Amino acid sequence: MTEYGTSKHGFTDLESNSRLPFYHVHNPNFRAYLAEFVGTFILVLIGDGSVAQYVLGGGGAGHYLSVNLCWGIALLFGIHFAGGVPGYFVAQTAGAFAAAIIVFIVYYPWFDIHDPERETTQGIFATYPNAQIPNWSALANEIIGTALLVSGIFAVGDQLNKPASPYSFPGAVALMLTCIGMAFGLDTGYALNPARDFGPRLFTFFAGWGWKVWTLRDGYFWIPIVGPFVGGIVVLPRTWVSLRPTTLLSKCSNGSVDERW
């Protein structure tokens, strides 16, 4: 564990003898939560912002392709800001909630013009199913979409399978999200992350849209939460394959086995 000492202008890393700025966050756990907050904030800010521009602009300031591309680019920047730390649901939800606040503030005049009673625009912030499909189909869509995304993440990060470099990994994941949105976005709008949906949905509840954000479509709100969790569990066997010790057989003069991770 790194030790820090104090100096006139901040802290000093005693191991490297380098001076750290006074605003440096020293607690590694807090840094991880902060990274998740900022990463999800960037993701939802750009993603929901693109949806708001498309919906409130009447289709003249965006279209379905631009929304999907923006979500992919948003994920790219979100990964870079988060720095690759594992998921923390509370921090992610808080980041998504904060991003929804910013989108609402930026487009507030447009909300008053197009939906002064807060009746129809809740879908800008959270995901809702297409009116033509039942909830069971929406749940299946979320499970499959999340399973594809998580499986793809393990595929491009698998050290036994020509992994993407640290520089290309965020772009590869962003392209996967864009493709999933273009292929499966019609049914539900593809939440794929419970916090990405729950945080903005919670905001709309407090911001004037009321209880309908929980009750629409027979209480649909639980599907974007449960579906991604189930989708992640479905690919656990794929995760095990990626992380298990692998025995690579090589033809050696003595017939030995080269065992590596």
C-alpha cells in the first residue's frame, strides 16, 4: 500500500518521492466510486442528451442512427473517465441521476414547450418498451442484449484470444454497444445497465413525471433492472472459460506439457 507524507503544498508519495497535488484523492475505494460516478455521468449525459435533442427537436435535430452512435461514443468516453474499475451500482446510479439533472436543465424550455404537464417525455431519460410488444418480450430483449454486451467485453479482453489493446478496448466496447442498439433497440431502447435506467427514472419521479414512471406498462420499471442482471449471469460460463487456467499442449522433444494461464 502506498504511504503518503505531508508537505507545504500537499501530499508526497513516500514510495516514489513525488509530490501529489492537494486535491489528490488518497482513498482507493473512494477513487473507484468517484470513477464509476463520473463514467456513468458521462455515459448518460451524452446518451440522454442525444435522445432529448431527437425527441424535442421533432426529429429535425437527430435520428435513430445518431442516437445509437451517441450512446456508443458516450460509452467510449465513460470508460476512459472511469478508468476500467469494476461496477458499483450506487455510484453509477448517482452518476446517472446527476446526468439526468443536467439534461433536464439544458432542455428545460423545450420540455415546457412540448410537454408542460410532464406526460409524454419520460422516455428521454429512462427506457420504456415499444407499445407493440409484451413485457416478456422486453425482458428477453434486455437479457439477450446484456448477454451479448458482457460476452463481447470478455471476448475483446480475453488474454487467451488476441485481446484488444488498452487503447482500443474502449472503442471496441463502444462499437459493440452501438451495434446492439441498432440490432435490438426497437423493443426497449436497450438499458443494458440497471443504474443507467434506474438513476434517470428516479429523477423523473421527483422532477414532475410522478408515479407513472413506476406504473406504466404494468410496472415495467423492474425489467431494465432485472434483465441486465440476468443477462450478466447467463454469460458466467463464458466468464469462467475466459478466466480458467488453460493447458496449452506443445510438441516438445520430451513430450512435456506447457501449462499457462
